[in-house]
Amino acid sequence: MADGKAAASREAAERDPLRVEGARERLLEAAYGLFSRHGIHSVGIDRIIAEAEVAKATLYHHFPSKEALVIAFLDLREARWTHGWMCAEVERRAAVPQERALAVFDAYDDWFHRPDYEGCSFINTLLEINDRASAVYRAAVHHLAVIRELLVGYAEDAGASNPEEVGHQLQILLMGSIVAAGRGDTEAALRARPLAASLLAGERRQHQGA
């Protein structure tokens, strides 16, 4: 009986135009927090609905499937984490563009020491999704490629002779440090930084000798 009243109350609230207007945002915020902390597979639709305080029909009105919600979450993660945090933090730390490639490692060091460090949602999603044809898998690959292109730009600013290749190599170092931090090595970014510095120094020497 109590469950029935709660459902009726929730459905009545959903008919409120103000609540309907914010329903998509609440669903996405709930999914963002849950997927970031717990991954994709372990979080069910019912948990997201309960967190967002909406009816199930409302969720499917805005997101026709869990896959669509996951993709929207990954898009939001790029906006908030890649651009809103990483790029902003790198530019804040690097006085000149030439220093941005290494500033990424300094930013990651701070990230790894945060109590709410939850790892990279793009990497975590790839590890959870085995089907490379999946739209979710492809979305995660795309978002990682966006980060790599940023690193290519930072490598070019640093004077790398082959910024495309260096961007790939920097991302490998960063992804390795993310995984290491996940197992408890909070100093992983600082351990990887000298490797990145050596890589960039070698590239600059090649560029100057060309």
C-alpha cells in the first residue's frame, strides 16, 4: 500500500511542469554520479530512477534505452572532465603553451590524491564493454581520442618533431598512471612525468637537428 502511494505521489509530481522540465537533468545527474563511481553494469535503471525521483516512463521518454543514457553520460563526462577540468587545469598551471604537455601530469597528480578519485570513466567503460561494435564502446573510444588530440596539440606546442606519435605515447603514459592510481599508487603521475619529459626532450632534439 505504501509503495502504491509513493508511486502515485511520484507520478503526480511528474505531471508538475516544473518537475518535468528538470527531469532529464536529474536523470543525467543521477546517472553521472552512479556511473562515475560504480561503472555501467552494476548500476541498474531502477537505481537511477530512485536517485532522480522520476517515474520509469519519464526516463524512457528522455532516454529510450540504458545505452542512450550511458552515451549521454559519457558526453557529459567529456564536457565536465576533459574540457571543464583537465584543459582548464592544464592552462591554469602552464604559464606558456610549451609547458602544457607536462602540466597534464601535474594536474593528474592532484586528481589522484583527491578522496573522490574514481578513475577514468572512458577507460572503465571500455573494460566493461566487450563488444567493439557497441555504440557505447565506440563512444568511449571517441572520447579517449578527443583527449589524445589535445595531447597532440600540447606536444606540438612543446616542439615535438612528430606530435601525433608523441600524443599517442603521452596518452599511454597517462592511461597507465590512471590504472596505477586505481590500485593505490597515488604517486603514479609523478612517476610517469620524468618519462614524458625525456620523451619530449628527445623529440625536441630531433626537431632541432632536422
